[in-house]
Amino acid sequence: MICDSFIPMVTIQSPISEILRDSPKSVGVFHRLGIDYCCGGKTPLNEACQDRGIDASDVLREVLSITDGEAFGNLHADLWSTDFLVSFIVANHHSFLRTVLPLAIGQMSKVVSKHGERFLDAPAILELLLELQSALLSHLDDEERVLFSSSKVNLSSEQIRSIVAAHETEHEEVGRKLQRLRAITSDFTPPEGACTTHRSAYTTMRAFYEDTMQHVYLENAVLFPQMLEQISPTSTTHH
């Protein structure tokens, strides 16, 4: 069960990122309800629920009732060292994204070429996937080349803060596109009459969506705050 010290700390006015730091398992609740927990993490729970037409008190009660066997598993990322967290994100999320996104694009390209006249939303879905690929692949390269690299020890504190802020802004744009993808695919529900490739594309897109949401959450809510805590206003190196 959730520890007693957690309960009085969280209210419907608490930011989503704060709730997730105290109860990482609540990510499953936010995901199921379509509440943006990766790029909208700074939004208070009541505002996020209002946007979705959901009762914030009901959501909070559900979050507080989560048991150890629920949600996304036992990723205690807040306890990881910065170096381990970076390694995990690169090996797990970056590698998966570089595999799954081209797969989804390939599958939807076949759907558009063979059945585009039957499923009029298919070209728009493919276009959105291509936009995400363009934004995300260069984003990953930038992270690995600079922010996740040992070369960042040569950066000043202000440079690190500026780079982190830029990446958070890029995450916000990706988050908007992810929510649009979820909406345009009716929460990744294949349309009636979809062929095997079409249905597989929706499964692939759901996997991409869920992984990227967790990926961005780990960076925005855990990794970036750790990085910023490790630099002082006068420091020129990363400790």
C-alpha cells in the first residue's frame, strides 16, 4: 500500500510530476485516463482533470489506493544515479524508439498505398508519424552528443540549464503530437475492416506512444531535475 506519509502530502492542487515522484505507480492511472504526465507534469492535478472532464477527487482517491502489484511495474528511477538513469534511457528508450517508429511508418505507408481510399485518416496518421520521426531522431542525437555525453563537463552551469530548457520545450511539442496521435487513432483502436497490417500498425503505434510517454517523463521529472541539482550557480562543471 501507499505509505502513510504520502497521503497528506498530495492534494488535487499538487502538480502531476510531484504525485508521480511520491507514487511512481500512479503513472498507470494517468495513462489510462489520457492525462498528460510527461510534458504536462507541472500542471496541477485539478487543472489536468478539468481539461479531460474528469473529477480530480476521484482520480486522487484512485492514486492513493494503488497497491504494489498495479500500474507500470517497479521502476524506482528516483533512486537511480544520474549515470545509470542516462544509460537506461539510451539503452532502453532511445534504442526502442529508433526501432519502433520506422516500423510504424513502414506499416502505415503500406496501409496508405493499398487502402488509403478506404481509410481517409490514414494519410494524416502517416504524416504525423513522419513529423514525429523528424523531431525525435534529431532530438535523440542531440541528447546523446551533448547532454548525455562526457563532454558536458566542459559546459558551464548556464549552458546546461539552457540545453535542458531547450529539450523540455522540444518535449512539449512532442507531447502535443503524441496526444494528437492518440486522438486521431481513437486511442489506438483499429477501424472496422482493417487488414492485418493496419491492425499491426495500431499495435505498434500504441507501443511507441506508451514508451515515449514514459521516456519523456523520466527525463523531465527525474533526470533533468537531478542534473540541475548537481550544478551550482557558480560551477562550471558537472559533479
